[in-house]
Amino acid sequence: MPRAAPTIDEVNQAAVARLHAAEPILEDVRPAREVLPNLSPTVVLHAGPPVGWSDMCEPLKAALLGGLRFEGWVPTDEDGMRLITSGEVTLGQTHDHGAVGPMTGVVTPSMPVFVVRNRAAGNVAYCTLNEGIGKALRFGAADTAVLDRLRWFATTLGPALGAAVRRAGGVDLRGIIARALAMGDELHQRNVAATSLFLRALAPHLAQSGAAGQDTLARVLEFLASNDQFFLNLAMAAAKASADAVGAVPRCTLVTAMARNGTTFGIRVSATGSRWFTAPAPVPRGLLFPGFTDADCNRDIGDSAITETVGWGGSAMAAAPAVVEFIGAGSVQRAVALTREMGEITVSRSPHYRIPALEFEGVPTGIDVRRVVATGITPVINTGIAHRQAGIGQVGAGTVRAPLEAFREALRALAGTHERAG
């Protein structure tokens, strides 16, 4: 008798095994135009599912226009709008080019990006460098100071990091992430330990690569040491490289990406490849900086929920008691409860990424669309909060729940696919 086709549960278990096997290695830092696949000279990328210019939130519009000025393509935002609306510049999505970007997620050809290879599967993912908190392009600020910092990234920080990474023979991100979880990070809102571990691993190679003089080296080290969130973008690239190894598996119901563009929230599911299932993006709630209120908050935005897709961030809240108060999540007990709750919608626990407070249980891994819809429990996402107006930047940090309708839409599509296959 012919062997029976594997069940969906068996397919999912085989797929999540690929996720567990992922070995993300930082291989290089290069300008986006040199490494991103299919990135033409006049394409600018942004985070999340596709969104038309007229439907974009103000921070995303401002970041895109700032990216055009950073490239030197236009002197003013008015000129930039003409290029975009006329189609002379094409807007694309980071995920379509193997990349991710925090918040607005804007990537232009000259921006340096981390090059992260999943050594187990061979696929590569990319992410820009973290700018720090406050006014930043990723939060929709694009004044002179923001663009000057990005130019320093392109001319100095990126090349220095690239030379150091190459001299080191690559940096093992899986090892850093595993240790950081044991040291109080959850890899989305708290990256203090991971950034410190990364700096410790790379500092000797920065000093010895010869790519930076003494003054430049001092500035590079000062910037890295003062930016507790620097590792976030590395975690995002590591998560993308891990999750992409699970993409396009027939009948697999595991989520391979969650992303937001400030207007819509979207998910991708393994069996349906690059198709987005969307719903309106919710507004985050959390702890706001002094002087701001809930009315100032933009809808959720960014590709950084790729961390929750693989089991970090909100799913790993029990690992990071120090972040609970910062994002307004309640108590440490609540954080533990959230991690436990995420276990109800996932199919496995990671063998590599473990939480000491839970007797070294692995983080919940492999979000199953079927379980989300059946339980009504949606992924909890830790997130930064951008002001809804352009130019102001970050106003706080908090949590948000992925909208259930995106998962329902995905399940309906999967059911139709299964019916046709039968």
C-alpha cells in the first residue's frame, strides 16, 4: 500500500525542526545595493505589507522622503514626493528582498546592512543598523542630525563593522541570543546583554582590523556602548534568516513573518509563501515618555515582530523581568503568564533559546494559525511607539496584540488550498 500522506501536525513538526536547526551567523556588513537581491538603483524599501502612498501613516512618509534626501536624489521633500508619485522611484517591501527593518524599516541602496546567513539552510537575511532611541529615521524623523548620523553609518560605522566581522570570520548570533536570554533580555525591547556580548566579541577585531583610526575607533566603540538596543537589528536579521528556512512548505500552517507598516498588520504562512494576510494595525499601549498621551501614538509599525515569530520578544517575556515595567506589561507574574499563554498557540519549545525563570524551558516556537484561531489567543508583541506625526520620533514603548482577523483570513485561504489539493 502507498504510504499515507503526512498529517498537517507531522508537516508542522518537520518544519519547526528546520527552525530549531537554524544557525544564524553574521557574515558581513555591506551597502544594501551590493547584497540585497533584486534591489534596483531606484527602489526604496519599507517595513510591513504593501501600502499605497495615500494610505501611509505620516512617520512612514517622512522616513521615505528622508531616505531620498539621504541618498542625495532630491534636495527637498517636495521633490521627493514628485519622484514617488510619478513612479521614478519605486517603493517595495523589505521582506520581498530578504530583509527586515525596525519601525518604518526604510532601506535605501547606500545604507549599510547586516548580512546574516543561516548556516544550516544556506539562506541569507539582511537588516539595517540600529540608530538608537529618540529621533531616528525608523521613527519618522529625518532632520539634519538624523541624516548626518546615517551618513556616518554609511561612510564609517558600516565599513568598520564589516572589516571587523570579516576579520573575526563571522559572529555566532545563536550563541549570543541564547546567552542573552539567560541574562535578562527578550531580544525585542531589551537587548542590553546581547549588545554587550556582541561588543565584547567584536571589539578586539575592531581594534585590530586597521579599518579605523584611533579617533574613529573611539567614536565607534562609544556609539555601540551607548546604544543598548544596537543588537535588536541583529536579532531581527537572525530571526528572518531562521524563519525563512520554514517558508513555502506545502500544507504547513506555521507563521513565517509578522509585520506592520503603520496602517496594516500582516502575516505570512509557510504553505502560502509570500502572500500577506492583513488586518488594520492596532495602536500599542504601554509606558509613554513624559508629555505624551495615547492620542499621540501611531498605529503599530515595523518588521521587528519577526522576533516574536521565532519565539523571542513578547513570547519570551518571562526571560526579561527588567523590561516589564518599561513597556507597561504589569508584573513579573504577568510576564510569565504571557509566555505560558504563547505556548498554547505554538507547536514546540526551542532546544537552544531557554528561559531560566521557567526551569530552562525553551521559548514557545512555531506559531500555528490553526491554534490561534481555535483559541482566540493572538501573539503578544513588544514594540516601540512612534508619534503619529512626522518628525517627533519615539514617544514610548509597550505591547500590542496581533489582530485575530489576519489569522482567520490565513486559515480560510489554507482551508481552500487543502480542499483543492484533496
